[in-house]
Amino acid sequence: MFITRILAQKATDPLIKKFKTQWAFDLKGNRAKGNLCEYIVNEITKPHPSVSVSGEILKSIKESAEKRFSQKLTKAVITVPAYFSTEQKKATQEAAKYANLDVIRIITEPTAAAIAYGLEQHKYKDGEKLFVFDLGGGTFDVTIMSISKNCFTSLVVRGDFHLGGRDFDHLIFEWMKQKLSAEGMDAKNLNQKKKFKMMLQAQAVKEALTMSQETPVILSDIFETAKSHMLKRSEFEAMSKTLLKKLETECQAALQSKNLKPKDIDHVLFVGGSSRMPMVAIMLKNLFLDETKFSKVVNPDEVVAVGASMYAAACMKASKRPEIVGLKVVEVLPMSIGVELSGGKFKPILLANTEVPCESNFELTTSEDNQRSASIPIYEGLSENIEENKWIADITIPELPPGKAGTIKANVKLNLQLSGMLTAVATVKGVVIDVTIQYTTPYEIK
């Protein structure tokens, strides 16, 4: 879904600019809110911040559930892509407020899928390792987990936040445009209605090729005189080679980061509708060399929701099933959180793939005589270059004691909570000073 790509993202982000061409709506930034993405359907429609769009989706889901169960819902376990940043999780919590939902906990989609698979389809043995391949519409991630005494512990998270099933759809979309252009149609200046129709059709074609070796592509809905064409699965797979290689690279990197070999994995779980593509199964078969590890009974579209509901039941003590009563989840930080060093370098304080909650310390030294306060930008990312990482918050330490530059030192303890929120405490000359954290982007929505 597009919303996962633009939530808490800036319109000036190069990847956002790139993906704008794939969406059947206009996108612009709101300067008053840090240039956050807003989307507009047309020139008449009022712009909507991405967080309120996410809130509307949650609100709709909540209302459907209330109608189904004939009672009010006030709490929720919400799942997000494993590669969601701290800022995106904060935006998700604000979206939940919009839908009048209290968030019990945010867990990752691979974790929810692993819970569902373990409790419904397969009884794990202690020490088993699970490789979760999650290819959703808007994002892709890989999570390796270990299971012990009904505790699901993430060992490593890898992925590409800007790679998902929609990118495969876009390949078919571009193929359709080429066919239209070859017939003399103006495929470069499609209006939003036609672009939306083509994107829906591209998705349908991709899904059809999951089951068939070839499928018809009817373009007369776009231009009345356009001809129909046949697209073969082999053609689609040929145009998908670059994307498939990216998926494979992340899978290999996930294993290597923990010095694991394919034989060390006990189960491979497919999550997300696009994981059904035959080329994905072939790629993973070549990697693991053992199809018996593959989950064949889990519905990739439903497994995350099922797992989230089970975890919610555990949190709310709403089930008497022993395996749910004793259910525990330990997740890891997908990206490092840290500060800037001289020369524009990034110093991680909380390291990627560290279990959450986590905390770590760093030292700050004053740069001016009698400096009364200090403000430290906090970044999140995986690059050693600060400009390639994301600025997520400022930490401000007030009421520093007087002294010459370089003589006043503050020991800052940075803590990441289960909720994904940062807290900090500073100690100066044995005195604990309250620290304020100002997030870079205001998410409050009305």
C-alpha cells in the first residue's frame, strides 16, 4: 500500500520523487509541517496529510470490526513493516489517536506472521529459527527469528523500505504504456483516472501470472481503440530480474549478518500477497535448497492479521489457551540511532538489531564558555554518512553549570521504549538534568 511509503516521509526525498510517477494521485509537501508528504487526488480536493490518511484507514477497519462484533473497540495491536523507522512508528501512534484507538503495542508484520504460523499451523521446537520473507505492496523485509518457550525473538531485520509488490506492478504498467505508445496513443500524459485503471490492471495481471503461464492484457478500457495483448510469465520474470536480485541480496545479507547458513534455518515463511509469485519461490529454493522448509498452508494475505489478534489476546489476557497466555515477543531496532561527529560522520548510540527496549550512553562536551544549554540532533539510519540518514529529533539539555568551553561534560543516556518512543536523561557533575526531546515533525492531527 502506498501509505507505508509516504508516512512520515518528506516530499523532497529523492525516492519519494521517483515513486510519484507510480501513483495515481498528486503529491506535495507541507512546509508548515517540515515538508511532510500530503497527497491530493485532484486540484479541487483538500490536501490530506499522510498520517490522517493512515488514521482514516484504521478508523475504517475499526468501524468494520465494531459492526462485525456489535461492540465498541478502544484498543489495538498495530502491525507495521519491520523496517519502519522510529518516526514512522510515532506517526502510526498519532494515526491511531485519530481513529480513537489506544495502542497496546506496535509489532512488526513478520513477528505477527511468525506467531500465527507457530500457534495455528506448526508447533515450534525450542531453538528453532524462522526466516520470514515479507513482500507486501509497498515494502519488503526479511526477519530471522528464534523461538524458545513460546518467546519469539527477532535476531536480525533487513529489507528495502522502497521495494514492494507495487514495483513489480509498475513494470507491467510501463509495459502497457509501451504497447499503447507503439499504437500511437498518448501514454505519457495519462490523466489520473486512466493511470489508476492501468495500475489496478497491472496488479491483476501480476496476480494472474502467479497462476498461469500467460494472460491477456486488455487496453481498450484505457483507449477505446487500443488492441489487446498477451503477456507471458517468462516475459514478466525477465523484466523483473533487477528487482528479484535486490530481494535475493537482502536475504543473503540477513543470513550473513548473524553468520548463519541456509541449513541453520528450520522454517521459511512467506508473507504478503506478492510472495506468491513463482519467481520468489524459485529464488528462495535456490538459496535454501530445501523446499520442505517452506510454509505451504499459511495464507500470506491473512497471516499478519491472525498473528496480531493472537498477540492482542495475550496482552489483554483474553484467551485461556496456554500457548497464547505465555506468548512473548522480543523485537530489534531496524536502524541505528545516533548523533553527528565532526566531518559529517554518523556515530551510532543504539545499534541496529539491538533488542528493544534498549539504552546506551554518550558524552557531550560544551563548545562555548559559560554555555547554558546544549541541543543535540538525533539521527536514524544505517549509513556512516550523516546526510544519508534521517534527522528524527533534537535533545535539549538546559541549565548547564557555567565553565570554560570543553570543561563541562554531560553524560546522556538515550533510551528507546517498546512503543518506539525515545527518552533521555543527562547527568552533569553528578546532577541529573531533565532532558526534552523535540521530534522534528509535528504529527498532531485534528
